[in-house]
Amino acid sequence: MTEALFRDDAYLKTCEAIVTAVNERGGIVLDRTIFYPTGGGQPGDSGEMRTAGGRTLRIVTTVKGETADEIVHVPAEGEAPPAVGETVTLTLDWDRRYAHMRMHTCLHLLSAVLPFPVTGGNVGAEKSRLDFDMEESPDKDDVTEKLNALIAEDHPVSFDWITDEELAARPDLVKTMSVKPPSGAGRVRLIRVEDCDLQPCGGTHVTRTSEIGRVAVTKIEKKGRMNRRVAIQFADG
């Protein structure tokens, strides 16, 4: 089991951990981590792992392991993993992670501006997208204006947990059609953007919408009779 520190505090940039396993591909499992593993449309974190002896390994991505509570840190090609039992220090590529946090929260706001079922999505450090089950394409300037208005209102963002049974009784909370929230662990994490949005999500988020900054809807594409892809990017990017 890997303790996912990012779930309680997405702003942690460094932490110490103990190596609990190294898999056959050289992936490193720790007893705890601040690195988010690829999932829910959000890329895995990258950064550095420093051993007690002073050696630094480049971590190029982070993925889920063979069990739901295992997180694997993938070192750069040719990097020798530390030994099991060794204490290491993790340091995030913070600028990249923080961009993911801002973008992921912005996509939650986008799903509030466009209240249609979500058929897909992708979080990126520079641009992101959501696909919606809708027949008509909205005006991208109008969506941009509404999105930036919600961002500027500085809504608090928080998280809570509900049981699998509570989620099953509230199917209205699930906006995604193709990807269902993880269940089976007994509880599911909810992300709440106050007065805007509430949905299951395991990703990392900012604590206030104003941190997102201004964004622009760059393109709305028709991807099928009932599918529209809405792409966004930071306005300063």
C-alpha cells in the first residue's frame, strides 16, 4: 500500500518515503508519495527521487500498480533504482503539477458551464479538453466568458468522502459516461467547487478558482452526431 499524500494536500512539493518494492520493470514503490499516478485524464507526476547517499534519480512519470492502493514511480531509462528499505526524498516538478491542478479544476467549471454528460477528457499543462454528449456546438466566446466569470468569482474548492453505497444512491453526481469513478475501496472522493460543481474525482486541484487564471476556449469540434470536443488553454499561454 502507498499512502497518497496528495489526496489530503495537493500543495506538498517534497516528502521523505521508504522504498517498499521494485518491480520487474524497475518501477519503484514507496510507503507514501506526493506523486499523482496517471488516471482520470490527468497525467502522472514527474520529478526527482534523491537517495540517502546523495544519488538523484529522474522520475519521468507515475502510474498505478497492480493493486488499487499501489503507486509506481517510473525512473528515466538507465537509472538504477534504490534498494528496498532505503529512505528517499521526493521532489515534484511543481510547475507542471500546479498547471495540472489549475487545469483540472477548470475542467470541473467547464462541466458546470456546459451541463451535459461528459464522454471523455484530458488534462494537460498547457491545454486540456472535455468531450460532451451534446448535439449543438455552443459559441466558444460565450463559453470563455462564462468560464472566466466563475474563475474570477474565487469559489472555494474542497473535498469530502462518501461511501460506495452513498454514491450508488446518487447517480446524478457522476458526469462521466465512459469512465466511472473508482469504487470497491469502500469510499469515493468528492470534489466540491462551492456553488458550482460537485462530482467524484481522484485528481489534484487548487483550493480556490481564482488560482486558475484566465483561460480561453480555443476550439469546439464536432466529433460525432452527439459529441462535441471543447478545448481550453491558459490565456497567458
